[in-house]
Amino acid sequence: MDYALIIATALGAIALYLLLPRGRANMVKLGGLASVLAMGVGITYLIHWTAAAHAGHTGIIENLFFYAFAALALVSAAGVVCHPKPLYAALYFVLMTLAVSGLFIMLMAEFIAVVLIIIYAGAILVTYVFVIMLASQGGQTPAAQYDTNSSDGFMAVFVSFVLLGTVLQAIFCAGPAGFMHSLPAPHAVAHGLGSLEVLGANLYSRYALPLELAGILLTISLVGAVMIARKNEPVAHVLGTGDLPAE
Amino acid sequence: MVGVFIAHLIFALVMLGMVTGIIAYLILLERKTAAWIQDRIGPNRVGPQGLLQPLADGVKFILKEEFMPIHADKILFILAPIVIIAPALCGFAVIPWGGDLAAGTALPKFLGGWAFPHTFHVMVANPQIGVLFVIAMASLSVYGVVLAGWASGSKYSFLGGLRATAQMISYEIPMVLSLLSVAVVAGTLRLGPITDLQATYFSSVSFLPAWNVFTQPVAFLLFVTCIFAESNRTPFDLAECEQELVGGYHTEYSSMKFALFFLAEYSAMITGSAVAVALFLGGWHLPWIDQLLYHGAQPVATGWLGMLLKFVVFWGKVIAFLFFYMWVRWTLPRFRFDQLMNLAWRGMIPLSLATFVMASVFVYLRQEGIIEHRGWLLLGNVVLIGIMFAVTELRPADSGNRRMYVLNSRYNPIPASAKAELESAV
Amino acid sequence: MQTFGNPMLYHYLALGAALFTLGLIGFMVRRNMIMIFLSTEIMFQGIAINLIAFSRYWQNADGQSFVIFILTVAAAEASLALGLVVMLFRRRQTLNVDTWSEMQG
């Protein structure tokens, strides 16, 4: 058991519970304070842990980029979950995607990082934003009632953070045999990890069949999306058409 | 290593200066081009031949009243111009504009005089995913348009934003595929090597440089069409067409915020042109001169003087391409929205897929040793165009343009009985 | 061999777990259909961080390949889900997921 970890998790749970949209009586400022506290405790814990593993070397400077990207990712993920306006939430998601792709670059996965931006920010989120725009009016309109009232906030936060606490305990209390290793230094990484050639060779030799299946999945979803989105009701009430509906 | 770092810093500054300088004079060039095409004189009052016009425009933008509509979403309204300009400027980072600097070239004395330990490309950054980085930045630029349209709280802006979104995601697909078919043949995603690869000539037709525009003309056409669409210029400017939407997504913007949209459009144009030049038009390669001077291909790695020459050649090509951009804008009429979507989804996406498959087949054949030179791709492209025309002939004819009757309009020619029937059907 | 200058494995694992949790909460709490799908995408990214971190740790490209598959699934899911959401929105003119609860009995 690690009490600092439990405190950080509990603070995070409180913060998120306070931040959840709940109509007029929202407590965003209090929740923000709690989340800052939670992240502060969490980062302090991580620094302390790094110092313990590295014989007093805290690694604050070296890990500055990690902490910055991680904080950005967490804050914007909380923004996605908690912002009452769907468009803002979608933008927070784009921010989170950028932060995560920054982390991927730190992990020597440049290709994945850029593909993440292209697919998530460039394709998926644009279509989400498109639907959000279709469904809501632009400008300064009040958020819909179902967006400002979250359902079962307490239970959801409680269950999820118990899960998080358990996972974190498992990660940090696994002892030296667990996850306490540092990642290999960039110059020590073998096999040209992160190069396009290695990734491509891996995808097209070892995972050739799954890759083909993924392609088939995409094709099926393309056909399916076209079938679902096909208009089977006349649009005449919007425009009026040259050819009258057959029925 | 310090020398390399300083050199990259200089490259970044040069790039930034070039871009902002070019943008200012691009606006003048645009107005002069428009005047030339419409048989007018154009701006000629400020300075000699109107050369100080950009300064006057800038001062005017700064002095205009900053205006925000009362229904606007304040945060997003301010955020939108920032979001649109940042990715537009980021794309320059991976564009190679001066060939390679040879190992041993030293920085000038006043910068420390460090010599470079190895040859490197003259560009701000050379990640192994260069082409994908350009695509990623292009795909991020749609958010500025969307936010501007949504945050303004005005119908025209909103419609402009919706149109821009649909248009940009549609035209991104053929753009990516045409870029990838170039990258597949080059075997790398770095822009520098792709450019260097083009500094040769066809083996059989030795006067024709083996630029990608000559080996893969279909991909080039697709790419050019797509960058026109991505930068929202006529004939694809449905997101901001004056006759229908006032100003489209930037209707409600004024002063410097509007100027930022303007700058973003022009910097997107410059990025697009620079990518087109680097990937398709040979980059820094000046054809024929190298045959005369070197009796062979131009050397890829040079010293500072060579870099300067390549710089001039590269930017000369970019400016020529930008002129082509403007020429098209003031010549072609605008598409209708369904025509725009048809062009992307029923014309360009199948064609770009075919180009990509053809490039892959070429790479396979080259690997097997059946064909050697990239010139064979030209033959493949010609065949592809032939097949395209044949398929167009075979395809069932479109229903053509239909009349759209608008219910409840006083110009509605539908007889009252048919109207009642239609409404009951609804 | 201890090397400094890199975050260690648990940094990334903790972040991935936290992102997954946030997505889970969003999935359970939000009533807007689009927000529910966005929350699942957050969970995907939390998992992707774990996979990439392990791929870096074992110096093996398998984790990156898995993330490619995750992205494929996410794209397929997004296209179908948005098609469905648009269809449902056309029927009821709202994105509230509670309006589609007749099947509860």
C-alpha cells in the first residue's frame, strides 16, 4: 500500500466529480483546484519514485517534456469528459491527441505520432465536429440540457477511480521485478526501432493477415456507413425536388 | 554539432522571413494579376508602381475597428484566427529549399566558423515522416475554418464553415494518395531525398529532366487540384463565396483578425506551392544548365554558393507556381457544391487510388528487376489516362442537372395540386 | 544499466491508466451520444500509450503495429457510429441517449 498514491487518486476522483457538468450548481473552480492538487501530488510522487529508483536523481529536467505533455493530455482529457459544450469537448480532444502524439515522438514512434494526428485530428474529429455543428446552433447558445446534467456522476467516478487506484498500485507496488526499469536510451535502442522500414516490415510480414483483415474491416465499415447514412426519407420538406417521390 | 544547430536556426529564420515577406507581396501580385487579367491597371498609387501597397494595407488592417458580434462565442472567436495560422506556418519546417550542404562546409567567421561533420539537407527539420507531417499540418488547418464559422454565430459564417469542412475532408483523400504514390516510388517519406532524386534526366530522352511531374503527371494534376481546394481558392472557394455567403466563415471578422485569415490563406498557398515544387517540379534542380556546366547531373551536395543558387531556383519556381495559382483563380468560374463533391468522390478519389496502385506495381516490377528507370511510369500514366477516358465513356450517363423547385417560394412553378401531393408525401 | 534522461516505463503506464479512467468516466456519465463516442476514443488513446511504451521498452515494433490496428478500428468505429448518430438525430432531433430507452421494457 502506498498512501501518497491513494491520496493522489482520491484527489483526482474528487476533482473530476466536482468538474462534471451539473446544471447551474457547477463547481468548476473548486474542481480545478482539486485537479491541480491531484496532479501536483501525482507528479511529486513520480519524481520521488524516480529519485528512489535512480539513486537520488530526480530527473525533473530530463522528464520535463514528459510531465508537460502528460499534464496537457490529462487536463484536456478531463476537458473532454467535463465540458458541457460538445464542440469545446471535441477541441479538447484534438489538444489531447496532439499531446499524446508528442509523447509518441518521445517514445520513438514518429510514424504513429503523425498518423495519430492525421487520423484522429484530421479525419475522425473533423467528422465529429461536423455532426456536432449540424446538431447545434452556432455562436453563444446555451448548452443542451442533456449536456449540462451528467448521469450517475458519483458512482461512475467512484468505480473508475477504484479501478485506477488498483491499476496504479499494481504498477508501483510490483517491486523491482515489475515496471521499475528505465526505458533503453535512444542510442542504445536496437533493430532501428521507430524507423518506417522496421514498422513496415513488421506489419507486412508478421502481421500480414491482420493487416489485410483490417483493410477488409475498413471497406466493410465504408459500405456500412454509406448504407446507414443513405436518405430513405424524401428531402422534399427541405428543398422540394424536381422529381416527385415515387410513393 | 553546434554548427549544424546554428545552421538550422538560420534556416528557420530565413524561411520565416521569406514566407512573411512573400505573403505581403503576394497580395500585391494577386491584385496586379487580377488587374492584368481584367484589363485594368491595378494598385499604382502608393509608392512607385504601387510597390508600397502592402505596407498601406497592413496599416489599414491595424487601424480598423476590432469588432465582435454580440452572439459570438468569445473564446472560440478569438481562438479561430490563431488556430488557422499556426499549422499554416508549421508546414514550412520540412520543406527542402537548398539541396544539401556538403560535409566540411564551415559557418562564416562571425557565426563561430564551425565546420559541419556530415552532409545534411538544407531544411529546418528533416524527420523521416516529412510528407506525413505536411499532410498532418494541412489536416489541422480545417479547425480554424470550422471554429470561425461556428463561433461567429451568423448563418453565413456557419454555412461557410460547414462547406469548408466537407470540402477539406473530401479533398484530403486524393491529396494524400497522390503524395503517397510519389513517396512509394522514391522509397522514402523525407522530402529532401525525394527532391534530390529528381535531379536527373530520362535515360532515353536525355533533354527531359526526370521530375516527378513528368514521370507521374496524373498524381501531379490530382495534387494541384487538391491544394487549390485545400486553400479555399477559386474554383473551390465555396466556403467564402461572396455571392452566396457574403464572406463565408470570416464574414464577422475585422481588423487584424481578418488579416490573419488572409495571411493563413496565403501561407497555405505558399506551403502548397513549395510542396508541389519540392515533390513534383524538381525542387532546386535547374535543368540544362547542369548539363552545360558539369556535363552531367547537378551535384547534390554543395557549399554555400551552390546553396544560394539552389535557393534562388527553388523560390523562383515557387513564385512561378503561385502566379499559376492566381491565374487559375481569376480565370475559372466557381463550382457548384454538388459538382465539387462529385469531382472529389467520383472522379479524383478513384483516379488517385488507381495512380497509387500503379505506382506500387511499378515498385514491384523495379524490385524484380524487370524495369529500371522511372520513365516507365510515364507510359503507365498515359495508359491510365486512356483507361480513365474509356471508363468515363462506358459509365452510365449522369442524369445531368435537374431543376430544383423550392416549396413555398413565390417563384415556384409547381401547380398547386402537385404541391399538395408533394406535401402529403412528406 | 541505468540511464537518465528518459522517463521510465511506469510514467507512461500511469498516464495510460489515467487516460483510460477518464474515458471510462466520460463513457458512463455523459448523455450526449457524440460525447460517449469521444470518451471511447480517449480510452483507445490510453491503451495506445501503453502499447507504444512497451514497444519502446522491449525494442520491438509489435506494439506500434498494434496501435495501427487500434487506429483502424477507431476509424471504422467512428464512421459507422457517426452514421448511426446522424440517423438517430434525424429521427428525434436530439443527441440525448436517454431518448432511446424503449428497449428497457
